[in-house]
Amino acid sequence: MSARVAILTVSDRAAAGIYEDKGGPAIEAWLRAAITSDLDIHRQIVPDGRDSVADAFRHWADVAGADLILATGGTGPSPRDMTPEAMADVVERDFPGFGELMRAVSLREVPTAILSRQGAGTRGRCLIITLPGKPSAIATCLDAVFPAVPYCLDLMGAGRIETDPAICKAFRPAK
């Protein structure tokens, strides 16, 4: 059975058609390069804001049965960047190590990484990870945290994901 993945782009301008979504396609391209198992990928664009993002998280986790939600955008300091607050409204457990690692690796590239508020948490059997909006930063963050994602999904009873070790060496303990 393939893992169901929702890619959520959070952007007022992309939702209004003013700006081309670059984050969602960047996530999908990374996944398609790194993952060797079957994936059922769905993409959605929603405007910034606590309620719009929380509603999308709930839909994908509770109604659509996503195993993994990767959200891009809305994690910065501007007044409309409310993705972390929306995630806090819906997750049952917070995994702060994801955000800590993403900021640490991003700081090697830009000093403004300390302004980013990415993170991860779970809702039922769904892992939600929030990523920055810039495509190059998305790759940096996924390269860092994704090795832990397949095993996390295994432990949660979610869909199984296999990766290409040449691109992303997923960690699973020896049996």
C-alpha cells in the first residue's frame, strides 16, 4: 500500500493566483527523487492564516487519511505567518527536534534562519512537518530531517516509505 502524502503550500499570493507556487513543486520533486516506494501525493494551496491552515491540516489528517503532511510557507515573522500556531491547534504531540535541526542546518546558509519557526507534530497516524517557503531551504531541511521520517511513520503505524539511500539514507534500527 502506498503512503499518502499531502503537500500544503501556505501563501496568500499563491492562493490568489498572483504568485506561482514554487514550494509545493519543490517538495514533490524532492520526494519523487528520494523515495522509491509508491506514493499517493496530493497538493493544495491555502492562504496564510491560522484557521485556513488548521482546517487544511485537519482535512488531510482526519478526512483524507494522509500519513504525512509537508507544509511550506507561513513559518516566518510576518503578521500573516501563522502556520506554527495552526499546527499547535491541531497536533496531539509536538516533536521539537525537527525544528531545531532544520534551523541548525539552515543557519549554515543564512543568518535569518533564526527567524524561521518550522516544526513537526503528529495528529493520529499522521506526521505533520512545516517547512520554509523558499525551494532551496526546503531541500536543505528535507535533507536534514527526512532520514528519521520513515521510521517515525513505522512507529506510528502509518504508511511505509522506502528511500533511495544515495539521496536519503533512512534510519531504521537493526532487527
